[in-house]
Amino acid sequence: MARIMRMPPQSDLPDGPHREFVEELRRYYRAAGRPSLREVSRAIEGRADLKEVTASQETVRRMLKGMVLPTDWDRVYAVFFVLCEMGSIDPDADRWSNEDTRYDDKPESNSEYLNRLWDVALEAEPNPPPLPRPLPRPATSQQAHRGYGQDDPWATDAPSGYSDEPPF
């Protein structure tokens, strides 16, 4: 029995353009009845009209888990198209119902909407992880040997020894 592939938690895929893209792609995955990754991969390979694009099971899994965002639209479209076909969804049908007034001026198809989400996610600057705090500098061997601490303003690395004269 195949395991159910769940949407990644917020900690693994935080809110933002990439998550929105994955949520939309998973909408088609659910509509297709959550097919096995092998079925999706084989369906892509069996299509001559998908510009000779392939997507391995691992690629499909990583896309649906939000672990990778392909940089070529043909691969994204191939996975999307096959999922639409399996779920009896027209890729060119309007994405939004008539009740949704967000896109009254220019209705978007399922394909156009996914393409826009993919493009925004691809262009988005990833959130860089916080930089680690710098570690304190260790004392040099001469400072440690002479007993100079890092808090000693008169401590120097000069080999000549200690002087009563201030450094100014």
C-alpha cells in the first residue's frame, strides 16, 4: 500500500510564493486521486506532445513536497498536464469561478495561474537563514602564556615583552 504524501509543514516550507505554488500543484494531485509517483512519471514518458520532457518519480515527489522548484516550465507543465488529465480537469478552463471577483478583468486559466505562481516563486528571493553569532576570539599562545586576557587593554602580541608605557 502506498503511503500518503502530505503537504509539508510550515517549518519545512514556510508561507510565501513557493508554498503557494506547491499548494496549487497539489490541488491537481488531489483531483487526480493522489496517483503513485510512478504512474505520474510513466504518464509523462508516454506523452509525445510534452516536448520530450521527462520527470522521474523522485522529481515529481520533490516537486509535490516543495523540496525543489524546477527552473524550466516544460517540466512543471508536464507534471501539471498529466495530473489534470488524470483528474479530468481542463488545463485551459478558467481557474476561478464566477463568484470569485478577484480576477474579473482578465480570467486566468488553470495553466496560466499555475504558470504565474511558478514564475513568482522562481523570481522570489529565498529567505536567507540567520547568520550564526561570531564566536569569541581565542587568546593567542603568547597572551595565554603571559597571562594576558582579552580584556587587558595593554596586552599586545609584540614579542618584545611588557612595557609600562601606554600604547599612545
